[in-house]
Amino acid sequence: MVESKVVSQTTKLSITSELGRFNTTQRPWGSFTVLEEAPGYKIKRIEVKPGHRLSLQVHYHRSEHWVVVSGTAKVTCGDKEEILQNNQSTYVPQCTSHRLENPGFIPLVLIEVQSGEYLGEDDIVRFQDDYARANS
């Protein structure tokens, strides 16, 4: 049984299932759901809408591993760009500029594993952003 309720009309959806309680946060590019979090790591399910992308960004306190579950991912990591498909993965080292895009026609779904000393959402320095959220 899955039960859901809106926590905030604009940003969060709370889902309770047999596996536990998950909070989904909406973003202009799609959404993310925190599946598990403990000291030193966090696991998220990220969904990116077709034709959308996250900001070009860097994290100073964490690295990220991305595994594509469905769809197509265009990944920029430092000076390297690559296209990833279902069951392919990549690693984003701490302090490396990166961006995730969905160039496809279906939602991109991936699992992100963050590891590091600090995993807060405020450890994002944005350089470019399609939604006017770049840091000044």
C-alpha cells in the first residue's frame, strides 16, 4: 500500500510505503526523492523532465555516483561530456563542476549516491542555471 499526502502545495510530496517514508521535492527540472540518509551518505531517486537540465554546479563537501535507471542522461563532468543509457553509471568527484541533462523524450530516472562530510542542499554553488538560480 502506498499512501501520499501533499506537505507543501509547491515543493514537497510525502510518500509512505511498506519500505518507509520518502519525501519528494519538486524542482523546475523535475524532482528528487531522498530514499535513505545516514552520516556520510545519502541516496536519492532523481527524475529529470525531457528537455530539461540541472544547473552547472559544484559541491565542496561531497562526491556523487549516478546510475541511470531509465531514459538518457547527458552528463558534463569537468571538461568531459558523455551520454549514459539504462544501467550505465558515472562518478562526479568533489569540487568538480558538473551538470545533468535529459536530451531524450521520456523522463530520465537515476539513482544518486552522495558521499562526504556534509550532504546539505546548500552545498551547491551554481555557475549557470536555466531557472535563474545561479549564485552571484
